[in-house]
Amino acid sequence: MSPSLPRSLLVVGSGGREHVLVRSLLASPARPRVICAPGNAGIAGEVPCFPVPADNIAGLVALAQSERVDFVIVGPEVPLSLGLVDELSRLGIPAYGPKADGARLEASKIFTKQILLKYGIPTAAAGIFSEVAPALAYLRARSAPIVVKADGLAAGKGVVVAQTLAEAEEAVRAMIEGGRFGASGRQILIEDCLFGDETSILVVVSGRDYVILPTSQDHKRIGDGDTGPNTGGMGTYSPAPVVTPELLDLIEHEIVRPSVEAIATEGIDFRGTLFVGIMLTPAGPSVIEYNARFGDPETQVVLPRLETDLLALLWAAATGTLAGFALKVRPEHSLCVVIAARGYPDAFPKGDPIKIPASLPPGVTVYHAGTAHDAEGRTVTAGGRVLGVTAIAPSLREAADRAYAACDQIGCASKYFRRDIGARQLDRP
Ligand code: AMP
Ligand code: GLY
């Protein structure tokens, strides 16, 4: 244990990602004090939570000061793009997560596409438009399926994978003219459709240094068999065997290293998680997106597999001492099933009581996401994605069996979850 590790931490956010961050940081041999804002019912059971929303930058800064925090770990993208880390750094409070310039890699798909193209990093061909007529002309010169994306943050809903040109035209009009995504939709990207398995590579970055975290695979659609609308993520597992060591090597050389170099060359001092969304196409891996934060629910399966002290890793990234950092990973498999409120990602009920049995199958941890305490102190649903039921086991099959056994034991009238998390991998020869 390094005597120079921080002693008092603030974790910002309220999802399953923040719950696993809190857990992993509490497990540090440095035994830090951890607080969270705003947190959720599960996090509040472990550390003090303060009711400051993640988009209240002044409130979070004031909290960090009044609680004499010496390290802030930022979970979600919104405070990053609103400049929380810029403010903290002005006050000399170290933080994990990029400043607003780095968060733009997630907040603007056009900014990212321009960097990818400028540095020759593999990505789908695309056109950038702010007016309908040239966008439609471009569409007509391509073929369906084709992808239409709003430029800005749209909580995962700003992407339409159009199966027909008519559908693409409708998306173009809705985004540019209809104000469907507000200011974030006025500029759009029209991008060729990529085919293949999708994987997320999480990279802890500090300037030109980086550490690649264990691989994982998300399930973004709401329904079994990858059907229905996109969500924030319905389940994950790690490792993702589809990313073989050879493929990871290729991804590092063609995508990760050039991305880290490109970002630094653009003058961005990125200290945080670069989440690279990749499509494994027959022609090779291709970047779909960058996010500037840990994935949710990727983090729920990746962090439990780290033997390395997470606090030491994040602190090294934040303080520019990441070079040569060696990561230790447990060989076990982990799998997370997201329990959502029925109706998500559209309208869903809130306030539904949740009963989690005291005794769960071995290796199972239930991370809270959209949960709260009601007036009677009961734990109730308070968001679309409610829980992340995560199991760690010697094999993916056992991890899936344990996680699903726990899902069936959890009581909640509106619970909904996919039955096939990991199934494609388990069925793969
Ligand atoms: P994004 O918000 O950029 O992560 O996009 C959401 C989802 O849309 C991705 O996870 C993919 O499943 C899909 N998607 C985005 N871009 C493409 C593309 N060029 N080709 C095929 N699918 C895509
Ligand atoms: N699970 C996808 C994301 O965090 O964006």
C-alpha cells in the first residue's frame, strides 16, 4: 500500500456503476473514507450519501470542500461534460475523469468522428449535416441499412439504425427539423452500417499512458435475442471470449494506442476512462463510439475481476503516474443481469417495493441502480434500470446460473430482465 494514496473519496453518480465503484474503493487496502452523491438505496446502505444531483456542479464542488475530500471519482458523463473536473482542478482537488474538453469525445459524435478520420483510426464512413436537403441527397447516394446519429448526448437514444431509406429520411427530418433531440439533434451524422459482434474496451488513460481493463460484452437491446429498442445496457459478461488475445492485440495497435495518441496530440490531457465501443466487422475492428467514463453495466463485471487495488489505479491515472502500472486480473468469469422496471426504455412505474433475499447464491452481488427508500423506509424502484445482479464464478455457465437463480429470488412486481445474457457465448462452439 502506498502511503500517498488519498484518504477521503467522493464518488459522483447514482447507478450500478457507482455502486460497484464504491464497493471496489472500499475494498482498497488504503481503507479510505468514501462518500457518494447522490447515490441510491444500495449505496446508502454502505456509505454516507448526499442528495446533490450529478448535474449540480457548484453543489458537488461545495460538497467536496465541506467534506474535505481529497479525491473525486466521477461516474456519469453529464458532470464531466459540464466541467466538474475543470472546477475541481482549479481548486486543487484531484479527480478521476476527464475535463470538459475530454468529455466532448462522448458529448459530440461529430467531434469524435473528425478525430477518428483525421488520425486514420478505423471507423465507418460518414457525412456530417445540419440541413435536411444535403442530408437526404447523401442518403440517396448510399444504401440501407444506414445509421443516423444526433450529435450530442441523448441518453443512448440519439442513434437510429435505419433498415430502409424511408426510415432514415424520417430520422433525419425528426432530428434536424423536429427538434426531437433538442440542441443535440440539430447536427447529425449519417454513417454506414457496420455488421458484426459489438464489444466495449475500457481503457484507463492518463495522457499518453494507458491500461486496458478486462474485456466485456454488453447486451444493448431490451429484448431476448437482441430485439426491440436500444437501452443503456441490459447485461454484460467478462471476459468476452470473442475478443481473443490476438484480436485484443490488434485492437490495441490499431485503435487504442492511436486513439490515446490522437487525443493527447489534440491537446487534451485525458485522465479517466476511455470507453471504446467497437464493432468486430469481417474487415476488422471498427470504432462505433467513444465514451469518456466507465460503462454501465460493463463496470459491474470488470471491476470484480480486478485483483489490483482500484484506488491505486485511478489515483495513478489522475496524478499522471500510470506509466508501467501492472494490472492483475482474476481468471474467473463474471456476468451481470440488469433487472429493469417493466416498460423501460419507455415509460415505467416507480415506487414498487423490492425484496432481496438475505441469502443469495455464492459469488452473487446485487448492485443497485434506480432504487430509493420510500417514506416508510422500504427499498423501492426509482429508475428504469433497477438492479445489476452480478455473479462471479469459475466458468461463464456457472456465473450465468448463479446470477439467474438470484434474479428469480428477487421480489419486485414490475421486474423485467433478459433471459439470455451470455447465451450467445454459451452457445458458441
Ligand atoms: P452509440 O450511441 O453510438 O453507442 O450507438 C448505439 C448503438 O447503435 C451501438 O451500440 C450500436 O449497436 C448501434 N450503432 C451505432 N453505430 C452503428 C453503425 N455504424 N453500424 C451499426 N450499428 C451501429
Ligand atoms: N453500457 C453502455 C454504456 O455504458 O454506454
